Amino acid sequence: MSIRRILCAFLLSLAAPALAQSGKPSIDLSKLSHEEIAQVQAPGSLLQLAKRYKETGDYEHLSWTLERLTALQPQVSEFRLALATTYAMLGEKPKTYETLLALQRSGHGYDLANNPNFAKVTGNKAWEFIIKGLKDNLAPVGDGAPAFSLPAGDHLFESIAWDPVRKVFLVGSVRDGSILRVDAKGKTTPFIKPDAANGLWSVYALAVDPAGETLWVASTSSVYFKGFKQEDYGKAGLFKFSLADGKLLAKYILSDDGKPRSLSSIAAGSDDLVFVADGLRNIIYRVDGSELKPFVANPKLLSLRGMAVSGDGRYLYFADHMLGLFGADLAAGRAFDLQADPAKLALGGIDGLAWYENHLIAVQSGMSPRRVIRISLGADGRSLLDAGVLDAANPAFALPTTGTVSGDGFYFIANSQKNAYDGYGSPKDESKLKPVEIFRSNLRANWDRNKHAQLSQAASVISQSKPGSGRFSNVEGGSNSVSGN
């Protein structure tokens, strides 16, 4: 690459984020070549470039920018739909059709029949076939149903776990930091409340270790917490309670550096094999003795969400809302990419993640349509063979987030109310807060679906699986730490 192109790429990484504010680009963006844009590594810079090209109507440069964005973040369906739209506005039928067909085949659904942005590529049987397939994907799928409702009001329930010993659910409130027991009919009983002794703040995630009779709670001092104190800003920790009586057994508070944190997901195995993720700093911590020690801290991660420990305790699986699914070998202390066919498996937009009989259960709130899927794993635990839709496009799925496994059912929050709160943590309109619906998906639905196809894929997919490949290539770490460049 020429010196000029190297300089342009460098300038873009520095200047592009400020373009929207300044209104005056420091370089002539219209003269950037396709090759130069393809060298940009920062998605944020590309987003600002895309905004500028869209504002000026430069759809050719916009298409190059979106091509690069989709290459860097192939699991973000919004980027691929925007790319198809841009191709359509340029009148490039083959590229439009190819991009939309790829979305349709991986399960995405959209209604584009009367979208004026696609006017240049309509009017033939190929187009009719494509828009029908995309619209068909919006049809409800699955035999799941609402299980029970949580009380309406200013609670912001964002976590749920199952206690198999007492056969009750546990739910946590972001707003008041309380934890309730809930029976199968939705009757609630107070269990744990914040006090000076336990020091709880907002409850963002729960996990149960039935063998150890313990409840793990991820709590953060957020502005959403009604008892928020300015001196607690930035504090967060993992709390361990007795499942029997709610007694505090231990707590692990992260060091306070005055910057915000959000411990927002937990994965627990047996014998205190526990992980908690900071969704703001994109760090996964592991309980190690009396401390929380960083286990995964890779700068390529963008938005950590759900986690799950494999049934044999060998692997931790974790979701990045924008990048998809990854794994970590717990014995080797090494993260790895999960081998999969991206043309068949759409893995973006995952919020909740759970383990069930050598499968991962994922809640995809960031996909159209919103859905719950069951992903089958290869024998090596490092490959994804197939995904079956348990429930999708259900009217109850206003904003599905996290869930828990109980028997052969997956119970999850179907209509999180978090979008009903403003940036200061207060309800936009308390009278409009709805009861939180807990939905049940049948984990055994279509259990043998495509079983033979899965087996035929297994040999080729597993043979491609290599520890520490892809985004986590050259990741080094001991038994307690994984880091990356």
C-alpha cells in the first residue's frame, strides 16, 4: 500500500469520529479509494464515514464503507441490511439479491415489499421470491407460551434463576436491589433486600449452584438504583448467598477506580466455578479464592452479554452482542473462536445464554425476528453444528433478554422494561410500565430436527477447529487469565 494510503487510513482512524461534530472533514472523503476504505480497522470510524456518505448521497463510497463494516462485524444484521439497501439505491441487482438472500437463509426477516429504497431492483420473479422469503421469516414459530407474570411497577426485573431444590424461581430488581422468590403461578415472596450488612445495589444477574446451595448475585451501583449514592459510583461486586435462608456468605467487590462498571451476567458451575462479566469494560472475571481475577480481557470484544459453563466444566461460552459466540478452555486459560458456518448460523444480537444437554440456548433480542434458538455443539466443544428455532416472532417478545433452565423448559424475560427508563435511571412514564412476562420455550421441541444433517457436518466442521484461532489468535494466558491483542 502506498504512503498516501497508509496516511489516509491513519487519518481516518483519528479524524472520522469527530466528523459529525465538526461538520468539516479534515480530508476529502470523496477521494478515498475502495482499497483505502478497506484498510480501516475501527468500526467507529467506519460508522462516521457511513453517516457522512449517506448525508452527501455518495452511495458508491457508502457501499464500500458498509462492505468493510460487514467484513469486520458480519454478525450485525443491521449493517448487512444497510448494505443491501445501498446496493439497491445504486441499482446493483445481483449484489442486492445476494445480500438479501444471505440474510433470508440465515433466518432474518424483513418486510421490504413497499420499501421505496428498493425501487430500482424490483419488478421480477427473483425479487418477488426474495421478499416473500424474508417476509415468511417474520411469521411466528414455536409452541412456547407465557408461563407467568411479574408484578407491574417500577421494579425493572432484569434477572431470573431457578432453584431446583425448593422449586421456585428467583428474580432480581435493578431499581431496588431486592430478590424475590416466585412460584410457578407467579406468586412472589420477598427473599433478600439490600441492607448495610450485605451492601447490595442494583441486581443485574443471578445464578444458582444447587449442589452448593448457593445463590450468586451480580450487583452494580448504577443510577437506576433508587438508593444510589454518589460516593458509590463505579462500584460493583459479586455476592454469594445461602439459597436456604438468604444469608450472605461472601462478597467480592471490584476495586473502585471511579469509572463506571456494569456486572451484568453470571455463569456458574459446581464447586464455586463462577464467572461474572462487566458489559461496559468487556472483561470476564473468575472467582479465585477470595478475589475476582480477570479471565477474559480482549480489546476486540465490544459488548459482552450472556455466558454459560459447559456441563462437564471444561468450557466457558460467552456472547458478544455484535460479534457472536466465543469459548474459553478453562484448564488451558485460553479463549477460542467457535467454528461455524456463518451462512447458516446467525449469532448476532444474543443477550441471554444457557446450557442444556450439550446445547447452548440463546436469546436473540438484537435480531429480526426476535427469537430463542437451541445451538448444537460438536463433540470437541469448539464447533457449532446447527441451530434450531424454539420460538420466534411471538407477539410477546417485546424485548426478550435473559432466562434460566428448569427441567425441559427455558424460562426467560420476554418484555424487558429497560427501554422504558431514561438515561438518568428513572421511568419515562411510570404509568406505562407493564408487568414483565416470563415466557417458557420447550427445550425438547423438534429435538431430532436435522439430526442426520448435523452428523454429516460434524466431521468437516470439527476438523477446522483450532484452539486460539481467529479473533483470539495468539491469545496467551495462565489458568486464571486470558488476554489478547
